[in-house]
Amino acid sequence: MTKVAIIGAGPCGLSTLRSFEQAEKKGEKIPEIVCFDKQDDWGGLWNYSWRTGSDQYGDPVPNSMYRYLWSNGPKECLEFADYSFDEHFGKPIPSFPPREVLYDYILGRVKKGNLKDKVKFSTTVTNVIYNGNNFEVTYRDKKDDKSSTDVFDYVVVANGHFSVPFIPEYPGMKAFPGRILHSHDFRDAEEFRDKNVVVLGSSYSAEDVALQCHKYGAKSVTIGYRHNPMGFKWPNGMKEVFHLDRLEGNKAIFKDGHVQETDAVILCTGYLHHFPFLSEDLKLKTGNRLYPPKLYKGVIWQNNHKLIYLGMQDQFHTFNMFDCQAWFARDVIMGKIKVPDNSEIEKDINKWVSIEEKLENADQMIDFQTEYTKELHTLSDYPKIDFELIRKTFKEWEHHKVENIMTYRNKSFSSPVTGSVGPKHHTDWETAMDDSLKTFLDQPKK
Ligand SMILES: Cc1cc2nc3c(=O)[nH]c(=O)nc-3n(C[C@H](O)[C@H](O)[C@H](O)COP(=O)(O)OP(=O)(O)OC[C@H]3O[C@@H](n4cnc5c(N)ncnc54)[C@H](O)[C@@H]3O)c2cc1C
Ligand SMILES: NC(=O)c1ccc[n+]([C@@H]2O[C@H](COP(=O)([O-])OP(=O)(O)OC[C@H]3O[C@@H](n4cnc5c(N)ncnc54)[C@H](OP(=O)(O)O)[C@@H]3O)[C@@H](O)[C@H]2O)c1
């Protein structure tokens, strides 16, 4: 029997488990599957942890999410085609839910069957080599501190790429009297109440961590961009300036001459694609981009078609794109989709990479990833979902952010699966301090 190892039980690993479950329900004979996750429960980044640094076993903590994190894109863009929000919550819910709500939704789809039995928790994959025939996968059961090696025909790498922070150094950091941290270790904006905060970066973490600090009472928030400013209309108390030059004592000195006294520097400088468990010949080497190299259809490793990477792209689309990837990968593993010869693969990868390299703005990037996801969607029996509506929703969302970065999360969109429209949330995001599932779902009594 074919044996498949899945590394990671985050959204991508769960998409893979679900894809096989659906095939089995249709009466197909599925491979033997073992999924490994180094955490003690599933859900990946959505499984919030207060921990930073290493866990109780000395293993690096993968979590990068923080308290009060709300979805930064409309939930309608990430909805599962085979499990709608309406089905999970029994009613339409607002378009921008907090983390706990999305976590509940992700797990709702996989909880019902026996998928959890296929996951070895608190188990870190430490080594994967290809012996010319199959993969030897070594893993450590952290609770028992015991290493074992098993042999698999296919390996699905679904360990995420927003867990290992990229941490640059700027002059003056060693002598800085305040706190320096990466967004990976940011957990609670309350810590920065009444403080002057400098945030470095110009992408989603910089945007949201800066907004969080402002929302929860920081005295000032100064964002230092390196190449392009985000350029939103920031509220009073927030500003965006050009690139940090150095720290001098508690002063942050920027290259545009701006000087800001600061208590904390939060590095929102992105993450590394990090695969310490893979041998060199199997290792994807890439920055955070929309079409990483050497991946046929964005998933199959060009040099070894039995190695599959999920979710390694920079992400506009998330959960339903992961599903399209997982359904495609499943059909490759089950022999229903034939991987073409090397020259065809090369041509296909080059086509996508050359389009990706010419993208200039967010609308074009949304179009690119929508086209990619739509193509994958046609290749498997992943259920019907309206990707054209998702494309339109993403673009409206981008424009809402430009209009007002403080209010874009108060907007509503319609579902690409059921067509229902997300109701307006009872409290505007800016004043909604409690991010619990209960508060989000319960309409407060008037
Ligand atoms: C701060 C932050 C906020 C985000 N917010 C949103 C959002 O609002 N909406 C959205 O759609 N997306 C968001 N994302 C994007 C996020 O990447 C995806 O939603 C999703 O979590 C990716 O799923 P994944 O399975 O690829 O990776 P992950 O969620 O990272 O899961 C990977 C899993 O692999 C496990 N693992 C890692 N290494 C090993 C190993 N060696 N052995 C065994 N197990 C291992 C980890 O424990 C983890 O459970 C956010 C990302 C970050 C960092
Ligand atoms: N739900 C939410 O609200 C939420 C919140 C946070 C994050 N996220 C998600 O988390 C994921 C990761 O986002 P991310 O912003 O952490 O990573 P990212 O998108 O890869 O961006 C990395 C940023 O770091 C900057 N950078 C790198 N090196 C730098 C340096 N030496 N000095 C200054 N800036 C530097 C880059 O700037 P250059 O452009 O100049 O290179 C870029 O702006 C995304 O999927 C995002 O959606 C979601």
C-alpha cells in the first residue's frame, strides 16, 4: 500500500487530510497516511500559543499569531467550497472574524470524522532523505524523547513559512535600553500601552501590529519602511517614515532625518522558508513570493515528483487555494493525474514565474493568484466555488483599505459558496476590544 507522510497539521496539512477523506467517502481506496505535527494540537498558526522562544521540550515555537488578531482579509475569500461558514455557524456571520472564530471554522470541517487519529502530535520531523526509491522520515516524539524512522512513498511538506523570523540588525541595537522583538514573538498589544513604538517593515505584519499597538493605547507608533511606504491614511498618533538608519540610546534615527524617542522596536521584517529536516536535494530555497521556483503547479517538486510542497506561496488566497493544491496533490499521489515530462514541467513553471516577475501592483497580484488557483481548481473534483467573486472581493477589499485603514474591517461581502451576505458586526473593529468567539457571535442586548 502507498504510504504518505504529511509534515504539519496546519491549514495545509488539514486540507490534505480532508482531500483523502473525501475520496474515501466516494469509495476510492486511499493510501496509508501519517501526519506529524510538532504542536500538541492541530490548526497550525491558528492554534494560538502564549509561548515564545522554545516550548517545554526545547523545540522552537512555530506560532506567530497574537491576541486580538482579526482576519486581515474578508472571510469570503478563504471560504472552503465543501464547508461554508453558514454550515459551520448555522447563520451568516460578519466578514472579518477574529482568530478564534476562524480557528473554530477550520477545525469544524475535520473534527467530525476520524482524521485526528492519523496525526502524531508533539512529534517533530527531524530528517527526510530520499534513498532512490522512497523517503526515510525520522521524527522525534517529544513527550517520550524518542526518535524513530519510517519509510514513505510520498512526502507532503506542509510546515508553513511564517514561523521562522527573519531578524536583521541595525546599528545601536546592542545598546538600546528598550525592548526589541520580532512580530513572530508579538503576543499582546496591551504591553505597549502608553509607550512610543517603532515598527519596521511595510507589509501585513507591519500594518497590523502597528494598528494593534495604536488601538490598544500606544502613545505613538512610527513605522519605518525600507522600499515602499504602505501609504495608508494613518490616524493621529501613527506615522510612516523612511527606513531606520540607527538607534542612538532610546532614539530611532531614520534616513529621512526623522528622530523618534522609542520604548520598543518591533521588527515586522518577515519570515524565512526554513526546512532544516530536508536533505539539500529536496529543499525549496525561496523568498516570500507568489510563485516559488521549481514547483510544478506550485506544488510538485521539479526534481522529485513524490515530494509535494503545499502553501509555500505568498498568500492573497489561503484556505481554498490550499484545498485546490491538496486535491491536486491527492490525485497525483493516487495516480489520477499524470505529471508530464520534464520539458513540459519546465515550460509550465517558467510560464508562471515569468508572469509573476512582471507584476507591478496589488490588483495584478490578485489576478495572478486567482488565475493560478482557478487553473488548479479545474484539475480536480474540488467542489464548485465562485473564484470570480473572490477576485472581485479581494480588489474591493484593497480599495477599502486605501479609503480608510481603520474601517475596512467593518465592510461586508457575499459568500462565493452560498451567496449569503455577511451581516454588519455589532461593534466597529476599532472599538471592539474583546476578540472572543462568544462576544463576536453574540449580538449584545440593546
Ligand atoms: C501573524 C499571521 C497572521 C495571519 N493571518 C491570516 C489571516 O488573517 N487570514 C489568512 O487567510 N491567513 C493568515 N495568515 C497566513 C497563514 O499562513 C495561513 O492562514 C495558514 O496558517 C498557513 O497554513 P500552513 O498549514 O501552510 O502553515 P501553518 O499554519 O504554519 O502550520 C504549519 C504546521 O506545521 C507544523 N510543523 C512545522 N515544522 C514541523 C516539523 N518539523 N515537524 C512537524 N510539524 C511541523 C507546525 O507546528 C504547524 O502546526 C497569517 C499568518 C501570520 C504569520
Ligand atoms: N490577520 C492579520 O491581521 C495578519 C497580521 C499580520 C500578518 N499577517 C500575515 O502574515 C504573513 C506574513 O506577513 P509579514 O508582513 O510578516 O511578511 P512579508 O509579507 O513577507 O513582509 C516582510 C516585510 O519585511 C520587510 N523587511 C525585510 N527586511 C527588512 C529590513 N532589513 N528592514 C526593514 N524592513 C524589512 C519587507 O520590506 P521590503 O518590501 O522593503 O523588502 C516587507 O515589508 C502574511 O500572509 C500576512 O497576511 C496577517
